[in-house]
Amino acid sequence: MTNNVLVIGAVWPESKSSAAGQNMAGLLHAFRQRGYDVTFATAATDSVHADGFEDAGIRSLHIAINDTSFDDIVAKMQPDIVVFDRYMTEEQFSWRVRKHCPQAVHLLNTEDLHSLRYARHEAVKRTGSADSAELNTALAHREIAAILRSDLSLIISAHEYELLVHMYNVPAKQLILLPLQPPVSATNSQMLNPVFSQRQHFMTVGNFRHSPNWDSVLQLHQHIWPAIRKQLPDAELHIYGAYPPKKATDLHNPQKGFLVKGWVDDVHTVMAQARVCLAPLRFGAGVKGKLLTAMAHNTPSVTTHIGAEGITKDEQWPGAVVTDQHQFIESAVKLYCNEQIWQQASNACPTLLNAYLQSVQRGNALLFETIEQARMDIQAYRASLFQQGLVWHHSLRSTQFMSQWIEAKNRI
């Protein structure tokens, strides 16, 4: 039995830029560690921060959307498993894969539920709270249809897994709870006992192209940091992240201790030097990589229920999980000033991170066990998935015909 995997990415993986990039890099390496031959393909333009694949033995290639050249590539390659990175990639390419490689296992890497993140964002814009998010939307229909068409879908948050099973009625057989792949340093962390007096300042990190992160920076700038700085006039807030726009760098103000530093090549070093990590996320989905990185370096953090979602219970959080800005400010100041409270939170990080890493290991084991079971007889596996047959019968016909129309138009 061959072990050829084709991964079709929405973008080139950037493990130093985002949790999604970190997650994709982890998935690619998980396949390689189990002896699979891996090819990563994407129609995205090149990125200055993209991970290199050569040393990992992963092939890479450029492909085109709405172009029959992909048909020739996949027909010649005949992959045993095809991983679609996010629902829109599944929409664009899965019908071509199914046509030329009917025996290939379709694996959807959701990264997070985009429809959930979008719904929460809309709710925040309407009411200031994500609690009133409307989950029965056109985007949800598209995303759930992609999940149903796929043989397996990777879900990184237990909250999203429960939502898919109990609200959207997706068969559990088609879902694998595989938590966000942790930062590489987390798996090798020595869990050193940090010294409170050797840590200083606050920090936050996040790709500025990701709307929850930009909103978080605005919350810090407009509301949270002025109140913290008033109580701690010598403290600084260091803000890191890829692709900072001018509107972000314009917020840089050393006199107020609000330092927009942008890209950092080694987030682990700056996280290990900070005393407290701040993540006032009002909306979002999935698992937040910055908070796992904080745990990996014994750095207490203050966040929201959405920030902590999918990692551990709120009451076990190494720092504080809060419900409003007043609590956020109070908790941040207390952690920063009270050595005993800070040390207790810092000491809790290794146990919580180890529990999380164990859940990732269980998810990886279940993923590859399920893939092998499906590959043994893919037709028998699909025979029990009535909803999959239903959505394949109708939902992608419009996408296929639109793609073929664009191809014809491009040839004129």
C-alpha cells in the first residue's frame, strides 16, 4: 500500500506568523513522521515568512485555481490522501480530486470554524458581545457542506466539535478532535521555574491580518492599556505580530509605553521574557496559539472565555479568564504586581500544557488509525454516510460549472 499525501493549502504555511500556520506545519510533520510521502500544493502567491520544506523532505508546487492543469497533476500523482486546507479549498478542488482519484480519502483541515468566527464578529459589531452570534447563516451552510462532503474533518476545539455534532448534526464518524498542534518549543520545553523579578512588561502577539487580533489591539489601545498604565506608570506593553499595517504602527507611542514592535523572528524569546501575556479577544474561533506559547514559557496570561476556549477550563487557567474590561484590568495589574499570585499561575503552566499535549497525541493517534481504516475500503466507509452522498449529489455542481465557465472565459 502506497502512502502518498497531497496537501492543498489555502496559503503557504507560516508557523512563525499565525496559529493556523503553526497547525499546518505540525500536521505536515505528523504525516512525515509516520512515513508518508508528502506534497504541499497551493495557488497562493509566495510569502516572505513561509516555512521551508526541503529539510523535512516535503515537496512543494504551485497550482492554479479554475484550471485543468490541476486535473493533469492529480491524475498523474494519484494520491492516497488529499488534505484540503479550509473549506474554500475543498470547494475549489475536491470535485476534481473525486473525479480523477475516486479512492483517495478526503481530509478537511478546518483550522477553526470560519462561520463561527464570522458570526461572533458580526454579533460584536451589533451588540458588543459575541454571545448573540447567529449560527444559522449562509457561510455556515457552505462550511458544514464542505465538512459533510469530506470523509474526515479535523476539528481543533472541543467546543466546535460539540457544536458540529449537536447543533449541525454532523456524524461524529466524520470528525476527528485534533487540538491545535502546539508550538515546537512546547514539546521540548524544560519547564524551568521562572523568577518573577527577572520578568518585566506585558506583551501580546498576533497576525495583524487576523481580525480578532486587530480588534484586540484596539481594545488594548483605547480602553485597557490606559487604565493599566495609570496604575503601573513604568510598565510597557510590547505588541508583536506579522504584517502590521500603517494604522497599527501609527499607534506606537513610547511615552505611553504602548510599543508596536511588529514582526518578531523568535516569539519564544520575547514570551519567555515577559511577565504577563494579554489577549482581550472579543470574538474568534478555534484555539489561540499565543496562549499555548505563553504556557510553554510559564508566562501567566489574562484573556476572555473565547481566548481560553478549547485549551482548558476557565477555573484552571494560569492567570485569569474574565468577562469584562474592568476584570481584565484588575487581573492584569494583580498578576503583574503580586509575586505570589504570579508564581502560582506560572507554576500551573507545565501541568496544563502537558495535559493539552497529551490530547494532541491522542488526536494524532486517532487520526491515523481512522485514515487507515477508511483506506482499507473507502466505498464501504462512505456507504454509511448518507448526508455525504446527499451533498455530493447536488452541492458542488454549481461550483464545478462555474469553474469550468471561468476556464473557458480565460481561454478567450
